[in-house]
Amino acid sequence: MYQNLTQLGVNIPNGFSTTRDAYELLLAQNSLAQRIDKLMDGLDIEDVAQLQLCGKAVRELILNEPLPPELEVEIVDAYRELSEKYGENSIDVAVRSSATAEDLPDASFAGQQESFLNIRGDLSLLIHVRKCFASLFTGRAISYRNSRGFDYRQVALCVGIQKMVCSDQASSGVMFTLDTQSGNDNVITINAVFGLGENIVGGRVNPDEFYVFKPTLKAYKSAIIKRQLGSKEMKMIYDDKLKTLNVSTTLNERARFSLNDNEVVILARYALIIEEHYGVAMDIEWAKDTSEGEFYIVQARPETVHSKRLRSKQAQCIEKYRLKEDSSKRTRLLSGLAIGEKIGFGVVKVIADLSEAFRFNAGEVLVTDITDPDWEPLMKKAAAVVTNKGGRTCHAAIVAREIGVSTIVGTSNAMELLQDNMLVTVCCAEGETGYVYQGEVDFEIESIDLQDMQEPKTKLFMNVGNPEQAFSLAEIPNQGVGLARMEFIINNHIKAHPMALFDMYQGRYVKGSEQIEKLMQVFSDSKSFFVDKLSAGIGMIAAAFYPNPVIVRTSDFKSNEYKHILGGEAYEKDEENPMIGFRGASRYYSDAYKEAFKWECIALKKVRDDMGLTNVKLMLPFVRTPDEGRRVIAIMNEMGLIQGQNELEIYAMCEIPSNVILADEFLKVFDGYSIGSNDLPQLTLGVDRDSTLVAHIFDERNEAVKRMLKMVIDACKKEGKYIGICGQAPSDYPEITEFLVGNGISSISLNPDSVLKMRQVVVKLEKRLKLNG
């Protein structure tokens, strides 16, 4: 395998390994196996204190047993031969454990055995080989094997000895060839820190995170969808005696990424080669050598959690956890990185150190500073786990996913804010960010059976506004995204008025600029901040649903909504009725917003051309006249978004009566329509849908509205153009869905929680109407 991968262009440190026979030779010496059996007999795995004592006793047996002489000779000879290849008598090596049951597709054994870095010399190497053998009996390893049905007698341990990759003055990390949360395999997820990678796998720091779009990685220069800066409070380096120690990172290191874009792509391509070679999703550790500047793969093993689900019956059924209450009405105590997508609740128990393990009871919420694999016995008893430190790819996170316990890592202050006996709900079902809520919050679990699910002729799309939930939502059977709201991304991820950012870029004074600069973090200017954040949000949604179409609507804030964004007061005038005021297309070509719209276009071009996400279609809201459409499309063309080029389609929202009455003229400008079932009834009936005084009149089922719907569907069908609907009505009213399907609409875009229910409705309707024959 080593030679195969190096021939494929992947850098791997040279080295050698002991075999299973070597371990069994040690066990056969002086009846060591029988002595281990005697200590292990009758062990109560659930008794954490007894588990630790037993493991320690077995390890001492192994450490006090010398290696068989013939094994010592072979190890020393191989080590000297390896050293000579580098022109030295002895070199620094990494001594890594690998159990025979380890790295299986359904059990990772992540961090269960020990590995040792920077080992030099014959004697030291032999000592650390023995330490690796002994680590097969750490408390965590014993518990992990037992929980997965492995008999310790049937598990042997091999020791890999590799030329040391000295990354202490460079960077290192972990990468997966899928999204670790949802299992979506359209992306490669890379975590990185400065210094040695032990701080990532040990969960001691919050790393930088990168998402790379896998399907176009070979063809495109970048394909990087998202960059997320981690705090990286410390890095592991070597001291003068080549011992490892943690030191604080500098302010400069915390404020910049530990990898540049070119390095991210190099690593991602390595990951792709390795995945294709083994034929399964992979969990990979990497390091950059300080002196050479080259990247090396130091470990690769099958990903376990999502691979197991896909091979099992669970592939035919998915579970979705959902808070039943509006989370905004609950008290959020703190947040961090969500591990998994479940929800758990219970009484808090703060455990500072494993010496306090006896205090922890099954069904409690484990709160601690950091969990390494030694904590596995406690984690599997917990209702949920919350830690101060850790990243999404640390060993504890991998184990948490395997166990299936709701876990939030990297909160930074969990041990300060949460106290013993507090009742809390730990929610990982709201995207990448996990939240701890005060008290018990009611939630539900929806089991979705995917077997024999018939696909309707009418395409069922989804409305998606939050990029953090995109990969999870994409698991629900669907045919694409009918409405990705750009304004949601601006509001939640950029959080500043686009024109304020433009003026800052031009060097002009902007009220609130100090607050905006804090939001910008690593970005040198406000333009790159806006473009990168917006393209990342759109890219995450498009990658999650690729290759299905994703229709992105350009920003559709009203003036009153824009005004409340940071810096917005200086740019927005008061309007009596913002619903029919300065919004949509008229904003894009106006002097008051045109430059910001151009930035929106740059971000969209980046998604389609640089990331390769050509499944993105564009949609313009509130286009009052065909001429307005032409003026906006001219600006888009100017910015490189050429209609018809590279499969680019541009739609308009059909939400104004003029869009219906002049549909034949509008469809000369646009590639199709998506009906806005909120605005079209509002303007047809003359009802301000924000007004409670006339709310009773607003009804999408009104006959006037239905006639409007039929007219526009017929017009699009006549011209052979796309026609969909993306408002709330189909989610709320089955009779509207029946009306649309009966009139031959191309697609219906629904809220995520309505998709499966309406899928069954649509299939039945089509059968009754004989549309799917």
C-alpha cells in the first residue's frame, strides 16, 4: 500500500512495522498471556475505578517483560537500515500503535492506543515499542473494545515506526473525505493548526477549518468553499531536548490561517487520491515538514460513523431531531461546535479530572475542559457531553459520533457557566453550531423511511437559508433548492450593510466601522470579507445539494430591514410601505446600491467559476418591468455573469401582477419564473402582509390569486420556460399544491419540514391526475 500511494504522488514517511506475530511472540514468553487473563478475569467494565486499576496492572506486566531477543534484533536492524537511508546512524522516528481490529469501517479505535513522537536510538525505540504493546490495555481501550464486542484475546497490536515529520514550526492536522456532521461526500473537510497535530486529535485547541468541493477539485484551481478561522490558542513544539511542550500562539498566528489556499488544495488532492485508492471514505492525519516544506500523510484509516450507517439498514432510514419549541424563546446558556445532529438533556455534572469519575452517573450531562479517549467509559454513559476545548475532528469527537451521544465541543467557558445539578438541553440539531439551553426543551425525533419512496414527476425542491444546515437538509430526499435566500447569509454571516462595507473599501468614513472591523477578522479589506463570506455561504448550500439545481435569489431586504443591519442607518431612508418600496431590481441598478450589487455578482461568479458549482441558478426578486430586468442583467453581464454561458440561467420572481400580465415580455428577458406565493397574493389583493389590521384578507387560496397562478403557469409552458413556486403556500395548504400540480407546474419548493409529507401528497395527486404514467 505504501509503494502504491507514493507512486500515485502522495508523500508518506518511510518506515517499517512489527507484525501480529511479534506481539503474540511476546505474549507466549513466560506465560504472559495467562497472567494477563488472570488480571482481566471478572473485570466490571462499568466500574471506572476498577477499570483504571486493572488496565494499569496489565500494562505494568507488559512493561516489565523484556521483548523476545529475536524481535529486538529485527527491530534494531530495521531501524539502522532506515537511518542509513538518510545518511545517519540513528534518526528521529514516530512509534505508532496499530491494533489488528483497529481502523475497521465500523470501529475506528481512534486514539485508543498510544503513539510516541521523536524517538531516537536503539534503546529508546525498544522501550517505546513495549509501551505501544502495553497501551492495548489502557482503560479507554479495554472499554472501547468491550462496547464493540471485541475480545481482547483476539486483538493483537502492531507497531509502525516512521521517519519523523517535524512539523512543530509548520502546521499539521486531520482531514476527512466527507462532511463529518452529515456524511455528505461532496466535500473534503480539513482541520489545521500550527505545530504538531496532537493538539487537534487530542481536542486541546479549536483549529482552522476548510471545506473543499470534491467533484470539481481536479478540474478547478481552487474549489475551496469555506474557510473558518479557529482560535488556535496554543501549539505543540519541541524543546531543546526534543521533548514536546505546548506554548501559546502569538496574536499574529491566531489572526491568520495555518494553511494558505494552495496548501489546502494540495492536501485535498492527497485526500482524493487516498479515498480513490481504498474505495471508502477516509479519516486522514497529515503534517507539514518544517525543513522541507513538504506535506506528508502520517495516517489514513476508514471513516467509521457515516460509512457504517450507509452499509446498514440505517441507510434506508434517517432520523431527524427537531426542537418543538421556538429556540428564540428559550434561554441559551452557551454555544460551541456541534458533534452529530442529536439532542440530549439531563442534569449537569462538572468533572474536572478523571479522578472524579466516580461522581458521574449514567444519564447525566458530562461537562469538562477536554475529553481525550480516556473519557470514553464516561461518555458512553452520558446523556450529552459539553467541553471547553476541542474541534470537530478530534479523537473525542470521533468517538462521540460512534457512540451517538449529543456533544458540543469548543465552548471555551462551559465549566464556568454550567454547574452541578443544572437541568439543561444539549442541542446539535440546528446546524454547525451546538447550543446548550436552560431546562428541558421539548423535542421530537422524525424517523424517515427511504425504502420504496416513489419520486414524483413534479420536482420537489427545498427552501434553504442557513448554510450551516445545508448538508444535513440535503439528506432529506429532494431534487434541489428552489430558493436559497442571499439576504439570510448577509444577515447571519456578514452582519453589516453592504454599502457600508463598500464605503470602507473606498476609504470613506463609516459609522460603526470599528464594529465592522471586528467582524472582518482575517480579511485585509471589506470587499474580500463580503465576497468570501457570501460565496462561502452560497457555496456550502450548492455543494450540499450538488448536482441538483440550487436557485439563489439575490438579496431582497426591504429598506426597514437593511436599516437595522450594522451601519444601515446611514444608507436607508424611512418608507411608509417598504414592502412595495426600494427593493429588488430597482435597488440593484440605483446609485444607492449598484456597487454593492456588483459585489454580489462577484461572489456568485466565484461560486460558479472558481468553485465549479455550476448547479447554481440565479433569480432576481421584485422586477417591476421587463426593462428593469434588462438593466440588471446588463450589470450581471458586466461582472462576468453571462446568461447562457457555462449553463447559467437567470430567473425572475413572479410576485407582481405586472409579471403575470406581461409574462410574454418578461420571458423574453428571463429563462423562467419562480412564483412568490407571499408577495403575489399581497399585491393581487392589495393587502400589506405585515399589517395585522388586514391580515384576515390575505389568503393564497383566493380565486383571484389562483387565476393569477394559472395564467403564469400557462404562459411559461407556452414559451417552454421553467416555472416553479417557492413561497409558503404549498407548505401550508395541500389544496394549493393540488391546484399547482393539476396545472402542470415544473417544481414546488417547500420548507424542509414539509418536503416528505408533500412528496406523498404529490405522488397520490399525480396518480389520480394520471400525470406520472
